[in-house]
Amino acid sequence: MKITGTFIDEISHDIPSANWNPQQWSKDFDAMKTIGIDTVIIIRAGYKNKMTFNSKAIRRDVGRILPVPYDLVELFLTEAERCDMDLFFGTYDSGRYWMEGNYQREVDINKALAKEVVAKYGHRKAFKGWYISHEIDTYNETALKVYQQLAKYLKGLKDLPTLISPYIHGKKQFADDPVTLEHHVREWDQIFGQIKAYVDIVAFQDGNVDFHELSDYLCANSKLARRHGLTCWSNAESFSRDTPIKFPPIGWPELLSKITAVSSVPDIEKLITFEFSHFMSPNSIYIAAHNLYKRYCEWLGREQK
């Protein structure tokens, strides 16, 4: 199974900015297309006071936002259309309201943003899906209300597939209290039962469990999705959680191990990554990413461009 989708994370809180201009982004889309990527997912429209475009809705709520020198949504849509890719639009993360339990404020600000987005970009050919950027790992009643209300509203505005990418409460991030596979299955069986009317696609992040455990979790996730009528993708993290530095590009043997694990599981329909531009791109700020791209191209049997 090959990587055919990637998140785009230029509005981040835990990885550095690429600081690219439109020409550099265009070059990176070309590199994505070379390896067969056909889907890009804006991981979030904004985070706290940082935005992908100059949103009136967010400005009204947050007040001052940082300067927005480029309309990244317009830019990414244009590049996606040029490269014949689908784009999923990611919602806004306040970094505050939903974490404080004020889910209604988080939903309301996102409703205002989504209405603005559809008016501004909804006609674009590449606009093919929604991504709810709020991530959870176990049953969280507050966050589920965000999923339920927001996903329903998004579909009412523009009826497109809605994607989520949750994570596993595994020992690489939660060494003191990792969940067992059985506990993970119970929690997500309950979660899917409550959101399946609103969410279409689930792509679990794969980095929080050991490599030898991954196949078991992938199988469980696939079965859970099938049971609840959801489409199952998998999100292969192309950064390393096993080094003391946060977060370098992953080693090629580790990424290949993940690809191999996904390829052995039935009903996983697509493999995406977080995320190409930082951790796999020949244009990345990391030299190791340039080499990872070369190794991946060699594995694909394609000439690097």
C-alpha cells in the first residue's frame, strides 16, 4: 500500500514553520504528485491567533490575529487543482474553549468560520471534504459534542465526506497509563456508535504504539470502522516518537514497517501521512526528510524529480 494522502501543517503548535512562499509550495505539490499523492488535508484552518487566511469570523472572536501574508487556503486549493488532487478543509482549534469544557463556544466559532469558508471557497473544484481537527484518544463526552454538532452543521453547508484522525492512548505518549488493545476497542466502539451518523472516514494515527503492536491495532480499527459503517484509512506518522528530539523525520525502516503492516490489513482503503512537507519532502527544512523521500522513491521504483 502506498501513501496517497498527506496533511498540510503550516499552522502548527508543535513543529516549525516552513516559511515558504507560493512558488516553494508549488514545488512541494509537484513532489507530492511525483510519489502519487492525490489528497491533501489542511490540518487546521487556524490555531489560537494563527490563521491560514484572514478570517473575519475568527478575528471577531479572538480579536487580534497574527498577520496573514498569504491566503494559504486559496493557495492550497489552486495547487491541488493544478495537480488534480482533492482537498479536505480542516476546522479551527481555539486551543482553549473545548479543552476547558466549553464545547458550545468551540462549535459556534467553527460554525461561523465554516459559513465564511463555504462562501469564499465552496465553489472550488478541489474542495472535496471536511476534516475535524479536534483530536481525541478515548471517550470524551465534551469532544464528542463538538464532533456531533459541528459535523452535522458542516454537511448542511456543503455535503462532503467528513474525516477525523484520532490517536491511540499508547505508551509512546502515555507511558504511565497506556490503554490495552481491549480497552481501546471498547472505547472506540462506544465513540463510533455516537458519531457514525455525522462522520464518514476515520484515519487513526499510528505512532503511539510499538511497531510490533501496530498490526493488531490496525486490524481492530478496521473491524470497528466496518462494524459502524465508516470508511477506514490509516495515518502513518512520518516523524519519529522514539528519539528525544521532538520531532525529527522517521527512519526509512520504521516507515517501511508501518507501510507493510497497513498492507496486510483488509478494508483499510487509503494510507495518508502526517506529514509530507516537513518529514518526507525533498524541500523540507530537514536533510533527513530529503533522504527519506529518496528512499521512498527508490521503493516505489520512481525517479525523483
